Amino acid sequence: MSKELVIDATSGDINIALLEDKKLVELTKEKSNLQFAVGDIYLGKVKKLMPGLNAAFVDVGFEKDAFLHYLDLGPQVRSLHKFLNTNMNRKGKSPSFQRFKRERDILKDGKITDVLTQGQLVLVQIAKEPISTKGPRLTSEISIAGRNLVLIPFSDKVSVSQKISSGEERNRLRTLVSSIKPSNYGIIVRTVAEGRKVKDLDMELKGLVRKWESAFDICKGIKPPHLFISELNRTSTILRDILNVSFNSIHVNNDVIFRELREYISTIAPEKEKIIRQYTGSVPIFEHFGIEKQIKSSFGKTVSFKNGAYLIIEHTEALHVIDVNSGNRSKNVTDQETNAFETNYAAVEEIARQLRLRDMGGIIVIDFIDMKTSDHKQQITERMKKVMENDRAKHTILPLSKFGLMQITRQRVRPEMNINTTEKCPTCQGTGEISPSILFVDRIENHIADILKKQKHKTLIIKVHSYVAAYIRKGLLSLQYRWRLKYKCRFRVMPISSYDFLEYHIYDKKGDEVVL
């Protein structure tokens, strides 16, 4: 399976599309001023203790206080608090973390009031971004992720990913990491570390330790809420977590991000540095790679997937509901059981794709077409487990119930991706008032005339909807040709299918939009 990453950077945000065999499977929109991303570590202040919930609300700078449950404190939270206070109140040099004497673990069934007090300063990590009306979800069990390793301060355990199938390789990695691990640190060895040499792991481990300990060198005098250690931006995080041998290209249309990614990838996987390519075409990058069309067809309430079959996807605050429908396909098959099984089997792959694409989390209920054969039901369950193996979010899949319902729980750490695929009415532009559409091309020409009256241009690029572009370029004596003779200027008409029907923009030959 080939994988491509396409990154569209604009002034407001960064859109990241992951393609598997040219098919869009993940879409991420990252605001350039994004705050409270998963993995960020904050110095916060306890605002309120809630003994009934066994939790606390912590001020980390978000408009709503973040939520910290007792079970998310971590066994060594007292050691973390003691080390933080020692550094914030120190008069001289920061104490050595590796020689720091740890406190005893907190009780698994203890009370939040035994550990935290109102007004106390705490070091917390974002476990879930703000979703809907809720603030961020926090944890005090800090972890700092790298490409091959995850560093866990105040722990001594070394764990190796179970996805590494070879027992011999797991033992090798456990022994190797245990030999280079500093005291007072635990390590999780990630799947991509399989086959890595001790030199690579040691270099990364030292970098993670340095990142953690250097933050305490400058913590004296800071006041909450304060960003203590920042996670990588979303683009670099995706690269860190999913980059593997099957990646064959990364395309980006921004020079600054191109250089940043090339520098970052040279540190985590130097052999992959050449796969990063800067896109400089005049057609929008998502349009060029066919992503815009896939977005239009993949989001919305109804999603078609095969031979007339389709899904109906509904979202609520508590759960997501997906209904499988055979549509026109049922007309081609005489056996109802066969039709139901084949439609459900084909729907499984599209459902798994939709979960990743929309980043749907929480409880998902899927209403498959009723099947009578228990063997068919078992095959659908096994197929769902198989196609969701590539999903990085933690998930649990339950077998089909007697009502044909499948329940899935999927980790939710970010707001669900939701894109409105509807467009404005092409005649009224959403105003309810109709202007003569026959005058639309005249409007474009008048705009061109105004531009050329006030500015000198030898070439103008006109971006319009595909249908309008075809009309302007139609025939030997096309409008495009007549405009060229009339205004003594070259015109390039570019079709952009993502535009509204009567939307247009005019650019100069450098690609900058012409504004009067």
C-alpha cells in the first residue's frame, strides 16, 4: 500500500490529507494559532475540587477550566509536584532529576482531596482537546513521545509494543533500552523501533531527556497558566507517528513548511528526506491531486460507496449512527441474503474510512442490513476488525447483535472533522434574490476592463467553475479569444471545480489575486 501526504498551507490554517493508494483516508485542519493540542504540557492552577466526581478543575488558560480526574493523576504525581516546587522555589542550580528521591505512589482508589488542594500549582498534559462545550481533558502522568520511544518521567518500567511480532526482537529492544535508560525514567518502545540500532535509540532518548529536563531550568518565576513544553505541530506529529517504508511522497505548497519538514524528517528518518517535494503549480494543490473532489463526495449526510449502495451518517452529542442501505443495487440481485451480505461487506471498508476521515470518536452504532446466516454476521465482524487495523485511534469492536447492530467505541481526543459540502444557490448566492445569470460573463468582462484601465497586465489568469470555463473557451471565436483581441492581453481560463457556480477570481501572472 502506497501512502502520500498532501499539505495545503494557507494564511489561516494548514490542511493535511493522507492518501492510501490515492484514496483520501485522513483529513486534518490545523489552525496556525492552535492552542491546547494533545501532548502539550502546561503549568496550571487548581481552581476547584469536586469530591463527588473525584476530580479537579484546572486553569490552563482555556476559556473553560480543564478536567483532571483522580485516575489520570498517575501513581507518581507526588514526586512530580515535589520536583516542580523544588525547581520553582530554588535559589541556585536546578537539582538533578536522575538523582531525585521519589515519593511513594498514591493509592489506586484514593481521593482527589488527599493529593490536590485548591490554588495548588500542577504540571498537566493535554489528553483530549476541547470538544463541543467541554474544556480540555488532562493527565498528570506525563509522557513525551519521540519517533521510536516514549519517555515517561518518574517511572522505571520498559515496555515494548506488542505489534512487534517477533518475541526475539522484543527481548532485544527491552534489553537494549534498559541498558541505556537513565534512572527515574520509564520507556515505551514504539513499533517503528523494530530493527533500530542502539546508536539511533540512544540519540533519540538523550534528546527526549534533554527536552524534559531543560524545561525545568527556566521554570523559576513563571506563573500559571503557562505552556511548559509544547508538542510538535500537527504536521510533524503525523509524520512522526505514521511515516514508514510505504510512504512514497509528501507534497507541500509552502516554502517555509517545506524547509521545516525536510529538516525534521532528516532527524527522524534521513533515508526518507528525498520524498518531500515542494508543489509550485498554479492549480490549487488539493485540486491537482483530486482531493477536493473526494472531500465533496465523502462528507455530508449521505455517502455513496458501491453500485448504488450508500451510507446515512448522523451525529449527536452522545454517539454517531451509521445506516447501511443497498439503494439501486438490490434490483440486480434476486437473493436477498446474498444482496444484504455483499452490500454489508462492501460497506465495512467505507465505514472504516469514514471513521478515520471524520475522526469520529466515542460510541458509533452501525445499522447493517439484516442477515439471517450467522456465518455472514461473523464474516462482517472479522472484516471490520481487519480493515480497522490501520486506524491509529484505540478502538473496540463488538459483534453484530441479533438486531443487526454493531457497536464500536473509538478514542476521541479531538473535535470531529465536519465539512459542509453544500454550496450557495448558483442564481441567488443565498440572498433569495435572482440576478440575470446571462449577465455573469459580462460582469467578468467589466471587471477585466476595470483592471486593465487602472493597471498594466500582459497576462491575466481567470479562475472560474468548470462549466463557466468551458463556456468561455467554447469554439474557435471563443470569448477568451475575443477578449484577447479586444484588450490586447493574454487570458488563461482555469477551471476550479471546488468554486461555487458563479464564483470567479482574477490573478496576475505571478499568481497574486488582482484587487482594485
